[in-house]
Amino acid sequence: MKVTICGAGRTGHLNAVLFKQRPGITVSVLTGAAAVVDGWARGDGVWWAQTADGHVLSGRPDYVGTDPSEALTNTDMVIVTQPAHARPALLHDIAPYLPRDRTVYVGAIPGFCGFNWLAAKTLSGTDNVVIWGMKDVPHTAFDLVPGERVRMGGAKAQLFAALHRHESAASRTKLQAMLSRLYEAPVTVLQDYLEITLTPGNALMHPAVLYALIGPGAPWENKPFDRPLCWWSDCPRAGAELLEACDAENQAIRHAAESRLGIDLSSVKPLRQELIEAYSSQIEDNRTMYTLLRTNRAYAGIHAPLVPNPDGPGLVIDRASRAFHEDIACGQALLVELAARLEVATPAITKTYNWALNYHGGFTEDASACLPAKWPEEA
């Protein structure tokens, strides 16, 4: 089986190494990073990954390059690991080079931010493509040295994927078999892609913490940080409380979607429950959202996006971060639009979104553009 990974960042790098541990898997990596391509071509091409328990895994991708025609030749599965805001351009670029002589499974890890709608719109002329996504990354990853090594964080105990609503039962069975060849954790294929779209994750988590750190009345409002800090082990109590409010509103969107569409979205669980089930023994204290976030070993060492303060000493939030351009401009914006279409009040989500929009100065991304014009009436 040939797998083409689009993106050589943390998730792409780690998955490339992990897939090369599995028998019979050919791995092709499509990237725009010229230095990564050059390093693979000039050296031995071996990529490394350090596991959470200190072991080191190695694997050589069979191809690393910038040419989609070569990366996609005879591929069976495409996994998009690039940020959500980079995906429209990527899908447009790869569409002409997808094989036409076989069924190709095109998916995203993670599959949030309306990837199914985006892929269906962009790849509408390719009827041999099956669209899918994974609910979350199978492992956290950090400390990437591009094209060389990455550190693996906590692993999910179980993996969940979903297909675009119009895919067949046969495609569902095939997807599960393909993913089971790639990952050790058991794979469940969900009933509806909305189970991924509404799964609580970064689109709720990062905006809430940012607001609690630098929003109105926050400790670092209009004030630089004097040291680096971690997203979760340094998460303020106010951030955890705001996150719980946003999560409750996400559950309200879920219930409204169930009612309007007549579907079961019970797998979209409250965030705290999701995290406990995903990380179980890696969490030292799960009594509250605040203690859970700060004591989850799988999250330890994941730094918030800080850059040197251009106006003086200290550090400031990086406005180029994925926390803004992916989690807020794509993920949170889509939740706001879904709530509006379903007539669900979301004051906490909307408050954090509008603040981030103003703080950043506006986004060029338009996540709601992929949402079908007549959704949910014609889901």
C-alpha cells in the first residue's frame, strides 16, 4: 500500500516514521520545504522519532519532494497533515495528479475545520476519490527538527475516523482496513463526519486559553511575557473555566444538529470526558478541567506560540501562529457559522472569536466558504 503524506511538519514527520515500521507500506512525502527535500536527497534520507519512553524509531521515506505528480503516482491513500488554512491551496494543487485508475482515499489528520466539505468541493470532478478524516492526531508530537527528528508525545488509546456523508459502506470497510494496517491502536469508523467536525479540540481550547492570557482583564493584556510558557501545564484557571463554557455551547450545537438532521452524534462527548478517555493514566488529576489540563503528561512541554517582543523586552503571542489561522480563523469560525445556521446561542465562543478577530487584525481565511450553501436543509 502506498501512502502519500502531504506536509513534513510534526504530524507528517512522525507518521512517516511510524508507517515505515509497518510491513508493506510505501511512504511518499509531499512538502514545500526545499531544505527538507534537499536533506533527504543528499544524506541517507533517514528520519527519526523519539518515543515518550525514550526509545528511538527510524525510517526512510521512499520519496520526499515538491512534485505532486511524483508524490502521488500509484498512491492508494493521501493524508493531509498541513494546517487547515493551507488545505484549500494544497487540494487544488494535487487534484490534477491524483491517480484515475484506482480508488484513492483522501483524508486529513486531524479532519476538523470542515475538511470533508472542502475536499468534496475542490475534488468534485474526481469520482474515484473517497473523502475521510481522523478525529484527532494519533499521537502528539513536538520538538521537530525538520527532515531529521521529532519527539512523540502521548498516544491515543483508540482512533476514530469518518467518511464524507455520501461515501459507500464498502468504502467504510476498506478505510478501516487501511488505517488498521498503519496504526497499532484500534480504529473505529464513525457514522457521520459531523462527529469529527464537532469533536471538541483546538478550535475551542486554544482560543479560550489565549483569551485568558491576553484578553480583556487578563494578566498579560497589553503586557509582554517575561518567560516562555506552556499551553496546558501553565494554563490559567480562567482559561479552563472559559473552555468549559465554550465546550457546553459546542454540545448545544451538537444537540441541535442531531435534532435537525435526525442523526446520532453521541460520540461527540464533552471535552473533559474526551480527554480522560483519550489519555487515561497519563493524567495525574482529572477532578476538574483545570487540574486535568495542567497534569496531563501527554501535553507536558507543549509551548504556547511566543516570539520576541518587537517593541521591547520580553515575549508576545505570535500572530502568525496556527492558533489564529487554523484554530480560530478556520475551526472556531466554522463553529460560529454552524451555530448561526442551527440558531444556537454561543456567547462564549462568539466572544472569544470576535476578540481574536479584532486582536489579530482580521483573517484572510474563510472557513465557512466550504459549507454547502443550503446546509443543514440539504445535508
